[in-house]
Amino acid sequence: MSEEKFDAIIVGGGLAGSAAAYALAKAGLEVAVIERGTSCGSKNVTGGRIYAHSLARLIPDYAETAPLERKIVKERIILMTGTGSTAVEYRDEKLKDDSCASYSVLRAKFDAWLAEKAEAEGALYITGIRVDELMREDGKICGVVADGDSLNADVVLLADGVHSLLAQQIGMKKDLSPHQVGVGVKEVIGLDEKTISDRFGVLPGEGVACLVAGHATGGAAGGGILYTNKNSISIGTVVNIGQIGAGEGLKVPDMIERLKDSPTIAPLIAGGELLEYAAHLVPEGGANMTPELVGDGVLIAGDAAGFVMNLGFTFRGMDLAIESGHLAAQAIIKAKEKGDFSAAGLSEYRTLLDNSFVMRDLKHFRKMPAFMDSPQIYKEIPEVAGEVLGSLFAIDGSAPKKLVKNVTSILKSKMKLTTVIKLASKAMGAM
Ligand SMILES: Cc1cc2nc3c(=O)[nH]c(=O)nc-3n(C[C@H](O)[C@H](O)[C@H](O)COP(=O)(O)OP(=O)(O)OC[C@H]3O[C@@H](n4cnc5c(N)ncnc54)[C@H](O)[C@@H]3O)c2cc1C
């Protein structure tokens, strides 16, 4: 047993863990991060685009050194059918403002950078070792057992990702139900910088984020993602685990193949070289899956706390992970000042979270997961959009139809009017 006692031990060197480590070490606390991957970033998967606001609060000059791929200046939402797609594209100079800047990132580089920042402030990183259990003394968590060795600390922060088996072990988190998690499959496809900029119609350094609903998942609740990096494209699919087998009953690995082979996406990635293949779970239950966040000597942050919002038009987890890690650090610093690491002494974390965008936004979109389960989003709606626009643009010499009549008859052929009304009202309620 090690004699050393840390102020804080953090389990997981992802974004939540390293954000907390950075803030704690900067405040002069002795902090150790234990990461089971051989390096920070090696086990972590994202789509991925990071909204930078929470990183800017943690490290105001982040843009000078962070490995950011491209600044996202264009958003594309694509409704896909087997033969085509309908897209909404949004581009505005506003997206370049520092206040709402977002960037594509690759986690192997990005997480390593954040860990280096924390190390430079004095945090100790122990990589390649898994924490197997938490230690308790008089009911309070007082350290961890990793690789047969025990390490003591006043407080343990669980930033160990979506499963958080450790939080489950100590009864702070229930086992995940299939409807609360999605499985993501992602490839990174190498292409040269200019080809990417030309294909997506952006200037050097600028990037595009695309979210896709429809054909790729074969009617199951989920979708495609595509982000442009400097010299590569991140592409993938995420499907709710409870929905696997729904619709056409596609297997998860087949979904990404469908996306890549679709007439809309294939030309964008043509000639690219597969650099990386990854799969990972992602929380999808929103505010409805928040576990106990504070216990005696223990806190939970990031995906471990279920802090992800997949809204169909945006996908956010990294900004919530960084903010929750940062806030956990602030609560730990306060607890150290008071010398009280009990649940009451750490309860400031809950208050800070409640007053932050994390809980505000999760609560605001509380009904979104239920709306996102609506099967029509993934089949009938892309088909209706495609057929309506097809009737306008595919000119074959036949007689034109009155637009409203045509839209109504296409809609009616796919869905009952009551389903359309219910869906619209569900969407309004969820936003
Ligand atoms: C396919 C996909 C697409 C996504 N797209 C986006 C996106 O575009 N934008 C966005 O903001 N978010 C996105 N997300 C969500 C985002 O990636 C997560 O919210 C984010 O990674 C959470 O960070 P974290 O630090 O909480 O958890 P993680 O990054 O999962 O880190 C947890 C760490 O804990 C370590 N660990 C676990 N157990 C132990 C243990 N017992 N001992 C030691 N170490 C342990 C793991 O190895 C890991 O490094 C996406 C997720 C997926 C899967």
C-alpha cells in the first residue's frame, strides 16, 4: 500500500478528467489521474466537433496551442433516402465568432494536449492502468485500488466514461438500459487538405459539420455524422442500442457502410484512405439518466454522469465533459478549504452544475430523447422531403400538380395526419 495521499484522484484521463486535473493542479492541489489507456486519447472516441466555450473558460488562450483541426463555419442537416437526400445548409460569419466557435478535433491528439497542459501545472498521470475498485473508510471513499496497489486521496472524481462501472459498484449509478445509450461507429478517412476544402466549399482552416437522418440506419433511431478535419474526414453512425434491429433490422457495422456508399456521401470521401476505425458507447438519455453526482469523498463528471445531448441538429458531450470536470474541481477546492470532503462538503458541485449551462441545457431538452425515438424521423420524413422536392425538380414533361395538394397527398401516402400532428407537437414540446 502506497503511503502517499493525494488531495484528489481522478479516474479517467478523458476531457472531464483532464479538465478537472488542470484546474486542481493549477490551484496547487496534489492530483493524480489514472487512465487505463496507454496514453490519454487512446481510448476516447468522438464525432467530433467541440463547442469551445467551456474550454475557453478553463484555458482562455487554448486556441494558441490546442490541436484544433478546422473551425466549423458550415452546418448541414441531411435527410437521406436510398436514392438521394434533402439538405438544409446554414452558413454565417457569426459561426466564426469566438463566443460560439466550434472546431473539429481528433481525440488522440486533443486529449493528449489537455493532459499535457494538466501535467505542466503539476498533475501526475499514471497511464496503462485500470482502477478496479474504490476504497472506503467509515463509509467515505478514500482512494482507489489499481493494478493491485492502493492509492489514498481525500476525494475521488469518477470521470471514467459512459459505463462508469465504479459509480455502479458504489451504488451511485444504475446499470444502463439499452434506450439510454447509443453505439457509435466511426472511421477517419485521410484526404489531402485542398481536396477537402474544395469538396466542401470552404477556405483553408474552415470546416463543415453534417448530421444525417434516414437511410443509413434503415429506419432505426440514429443517424450519420461527418466532420471535416485538416487532412481527414471523420465519418460515422450512432444508433440507439434499444433500436438495433428496428426498421430494416440492419447490423450496426452495415450502417456506416450504407452511409459511405450513399450517392450523397460517396463523392465526398472518394479516393480517401482509411486511417482509423473505432466504436464507442454514448449516453443518450439526457437529464433523465443523471446519477447521484455527489457522495462522501466522491464526485461524478462527464459521460460517467450521462452529460451528453444528441439533439439531431447538434451533438454535444465534450463541452459538457470539460465544464463538469472544471466545476467538480472548483467544488473540490472549496471542500479542501473547509477540510470537509463529505457529501455535504462537496455539495457545492451540485449547486455549480445547477447554475451552469450543463444542467440548464440538459433540463431544457429533457423531452428530446423521447422525440428522437420517433421512427418517422428516420424513414417517412426523409422520404416525404425527397418526393416533394423530386416533384419540383425532376421535370419529365408530365403535368404539374398544385403544390399544396401534392404535398398533402405525398404526406398522406406515408403517414396518418394524426401522426404528423402528434410528431409536430412532440417536436415543439421537446425544444
Ligand atoms: C460516435 C460518437 C460521436 C460523438 N460526437 C460528439 C461530437 O461531435 N461532439 C461532442 O461534443 N461530443 C460528441 N460525442 C460525445 C463525447 O465524445 C463524449 O461526451 C466525451 O468523450 C466525454 O468525455 P469524458 O471525459 O466524460 O469520457 P471519455 O472520453 O469516455 O473518457 C473516459 C476515460 O476514462 C477511462 N477509464 C474508464 N474506466 C477506467 C478505469 N476503471 N480506470 C482507469 N481509466 C478508466 C477511459 O479509458 C477514458 O479515457 C460523441 C460520442 C461518440 C461515441
